[in-house]
Amino acid sequence: MKEMELMRYVLDQSQDGVMIIDERERILYINDSACRILGVDKEKIIGQNVVENVPNTRLHIVLRTGEPEYDKLQSLGDKVILTSRIPIKNDNNETIAVAAVFRDITTLQKLAEEITNLREMEALLSSIIDSTSDAISVADQEGRVTMVNRAYTKITGLTPREVIGKPATIDLAEGESLHIQCAKEKKPIYNVKKRLATNKKEIVASVTPLFVKNEFKGSVAVIHDISEIQRLINELEATKRMLKKESATHTFDDLVVKSEIMKDVVAQASKIASVDVNLLLIGEFGVGKEVLAQAIHNASARKEGPYLKLNFSLIPRERQEEYLFGENSYLVQANKGTLFLENIDLMDIEMQRKLLAFLKDNVFDTNYYDFIPDVRFIFSTTEDLKVLSSLGKFSKELLYKISVVNIEVPPLRERKEDIPELALQLLHSLNRKYGRIVYGFTEDALNKLMNYSWPGNIRELENVIDRAMLAMDNSDSLVTSTHIPDLVEKVEEVTGTLKEMTEDFEKKVIMEVLEASHGNKTEVARKLGLTVRNLYYKLDRYGIK
């Protein structure tokens, strides 16, 4: 067999279509596969013009340009082919012919379109599932998790990466997974109370089996967080729990002091700790005022005495007198020690008067005790007490009495040099909490932490590192930037009229206080200086549920 005949034989046996045109755009060669794909008779098409016989061909264009085209889609009406067009050149680099190699991908394209439609449908269903506030998890026939929604992550603290492919028991503190039980019994299970392993929340779950053509394919669980109900029950005892006797565990050695501003704060606090005088700590939420208060107590002559804390943001106004001057007075319990009064700006006006009498005139106005407690006070506030006193919301005399010594605790954004060591300190604490061994942070992770302004201060930093650890695999030993959630700075654009901006601000403040007060509208009205009726009017006006 001659060489040319051998090549023609090989091309004729190819499953791909092959067609060659000459320099006059005439079809010089076409194999059987090409005839089948194009639906033409080989004997009739040889020598014919390619443009007139092959729909949407570009062989004549490649003939002119001499540039090859690879893996291009070409429509033949009811068919689609994937084709490559290769110029054939002589020794002078002149294009003398063009070859096309192609195959019919009509079925593949339809399959790809069906897959695309399925993916779009899957994305739509995922969006619908993610929009519900109930946690949803899906498991396969063996009880392994295949999908969870956003609410699941919010309630359990477990990300999809941590649970997908794992046995459905991964999120439970105890007992058999309802998914696995459903796989065994092949029937629905309703309203079973369980406890989560991650955060010990109590949940109620229902699981329904999935059948396709009467064949069991898995199960779907809907999880309801009942910890909020439990919180409301526990709220009856919340005040007592929050006001229980504290132990001052922190010292100045526990404080991270790399920045100059914190060096000044600690120097001032260390100096005043040994002087038996009351003092006022001023700073935003989450900056570490209580840690500093404990350090001051432990460096004072009263360190062997009791240390107690009262947080006025947690005490109803009508019960403040009970805790200060009642039968279980914290002034008495703190005798010979230190009493840390947190959020002093929320103290009732009448209590301010009685506290002033105690501080100024040594008058202990109580029906239960006949002696004067010996107490050192450390006060704290997040507010400007001078402004509050000018508005008549805080006693000027009391302000003068408690602010002889002021220490301003800086926000985290003003002491960024402390962030790396603070982050490491918090990481070691969380290692103990979760029983992990995570050594530290990569450079990109620290850069991410350093480049954020931390409006929530150290408390927010701890929360972010906590979330980062939950996103880590068990084999991870360093926190990287991918573990740390996105830290987005809030930039508010000023738009609208003054009236509109004022109303937007008022709405925002009401919503924030409502959230901080756990929906207690009486408490919200008190904090905002409104009547309950006026508050309800504003809630209705702004559409706040």
C-alpha cells in the first residue's frame, strides 16, 4: 500500500470528520465520518465550493488569513460540531489548502445545557433553603451530611466545610443522630430534644426521610433553636447570676502593654492602685475596663479582701436600691475590699443621691445594718458624664466625687501595636476552651487583624478569633487569613435631607437598643427617655417589629 493510500485509509477510519479544501475553496477531500456528520454524498460534494455546501464554514477565511482556529463551535442547523481549522502551507509559507477536523457534539451540548439547568435549579433551591431562619441539614442513605444552610451554621457554629461528608453525629453532644435513626427506620421523627456539642444549645429537631422512586435516598432535618426560650426562663435569675461575687483573677502582668498609650494607662493605674482612693475608668464597650479594675484591686492593700462587681446595665432601676442598700447589700459584702460599679451612668437618680451621701458624708442609708462598710469604689462608664450631668441625667456632685482620679482606657484602634500579643493571649485562652493546640497566626492573618479598626474592641477581637478557630480543621496548627472571617469597615454615605437623616438615625438607634435589651420595650423606653406609648408610636412609624 502506497504512503498516500495509507494516509487516506487512516483518515477514512477516523471517527472525527476530516475535510480539506484547496486554494480555490473547493472540497479536495472528505472522509466518511465528515459525510455522515454533514449529511452529504461524498461523490457529489467532492470538487464543490465549501461555502455553498457547508453551513457557517470558516475554512475560506482561514485560507485567506493563514491563521489556525482550534476547538470552535459551529452550527449546522440541527447539529453542533466542535471543529479545528488548520492551514496547510508550502515551502514559501503560502497557504495552499485548509484542513478541518471536527466531531458532532450535539448530544454533549444538550447534556451540558441540562447540567447547567440542573445547577441553576440547585442554586435556586439552595438560595430558598438559605433564606429560612430554621436550620436545615440533609444527609445521605448512610447518615453522612451532604448539605446545610446558613441558619444551621448560625445555630450550631459549624461551617459546611466542617460537617459535609461527616457522620451526622458531629453536631450533637450526646445520643444517636436523628439522620442515622431515620436511615434505619425509614420513617419521620418529630420534635426530639437534643443538645449541640459546639455551644451546648438546646434544640428541637424533626427529620423526614427522602424517597426517590420508592428508594430511600437520605433524610432532611429541620432544627429549631430553643435556647432563646431557655434564655427567657433564665432571665428571671439573670440579675443574681450576673451580680454574684467575683474573684479578681487578673493582675497588671496579664495586660498587654506594647503601645505607648497603654504604657501610660498602666503606669497611671499602677501608681494609683496603692492609694486608697476611688477612681473612674472611662472607655468604650469591650476595651478591658474590668480587667484593669481587677489588676488595680490585686495591686492594692485590699487584695486580700473581697472583689465584687455590679453592672448597672443588667439591674432594673427598681432593684438598684436592693443591691446597694438592701438586706444583701453589695456594699456590705465588699467590706474591706473593692466594689466595681460598671456602667455607673445608668444608676437611678435617687440611687445617685444615696451613693453621694455615702461617699461624701459617710451615711449608709439602710434598714438592715448598723455599721458603715469600708469599701473602695472603682467606677466605669462608656458615656461622657459631663454631658449627662449638663442634661440633668447625672448628678454633678456625684460626678465631682467619683472623678477625682480618671483613667481613660483607649479603644483597640488606638493601640494596634498590642494586637499581635492580644490575639495570641486570646488564642491560648480559646485553646483551653476547645481543647485545641493552635500555636499562633500566620503573617497574612496578623495583617488582616492589624488593618481593621475594631469598633467592638477586644471583645470583638476575641469573637473573631473564636470564629476563626471554629473554621479550622483539626489538623491546622496556625490561624491563617482564610480562617478569619471578612472584616468589613462600615462606611455610611450621607444622603437625603436633614429630616430624613435624622429619622434614619433615630430608627437605627431604636433598633440597636431594642436588640441590646433583648426586645424588652419597657427597658428600651427607659434607656431612650421615652414613654412606652411614644416608643410604640415610633416602632409603628418606622415599621420595626
